[in-house]
Amino acid sequence: MDELSKLEQIIAGINETEGLTARKKAVLIKFASEVNKDTIRFDLEFILRNPRQISDESGLRVLFLDSRHEQEQTNKIVERLPAVLSCSLKRTSSIYEFLDLRHGQEHTNRIVETLPTILG
């Protein structure tokens, strides 16, 4: 099954889910489309387990983390701390800036990868 078919399945699963408002479903579909467009990074189970953490800006937060870490490490950070998807992007970048000043970018990235709760 190709990646587009997998993405379509994720979106169909979101649409079929009861108990979510139309707006929240739209937000989840937007997130699934943004982060899964090249390869499936976050599956339907992850998305439906964390609807409160996923907002309109969650895709941007993933892109920010991608700019700092390899994609695999970003995925691990998000899976270990889904709350990072709902944190203010300004707050997240401020935490990185503060840690960069104290430890340098490479060491900061290792700190966050080891202890993602520092972002929460």
C-alpha cells in the first residue's frame, strides 16, 4: 500500500470517529495531512489518542522540531511527549534558545532527545 493510500485511511478513520466535533476532525485531518505527506510519521492510533494535544499549529511545531533534529528523533520526541504539539511555538523556541546559550545547539538537541519533558 502506498503512502497516499495510508494517509487516506488515516483521514477516513478520523472522519468515522464519533465524539469529535467537526472542527476538531478538521484540525486532526490537517495535522495528519501536513506531517504525513511524504511518509507516514504519526498513525491513526497516535492521532486519535492525542486529539487534545493536536491544534491548528501542531504541524508547524513538528516542522520546528525537524529543523533541530533528524525526523526519526522528532518522531520519538513527539511520541514520548505529545503535549509538545500543543505548546506555544514561541515558548518552545525560547527554551531552545536558552539551552543553546548555555550548552550549544548540538548538546541542547541531545538534552531534548534524552529528556523531552524539558519542553513541557
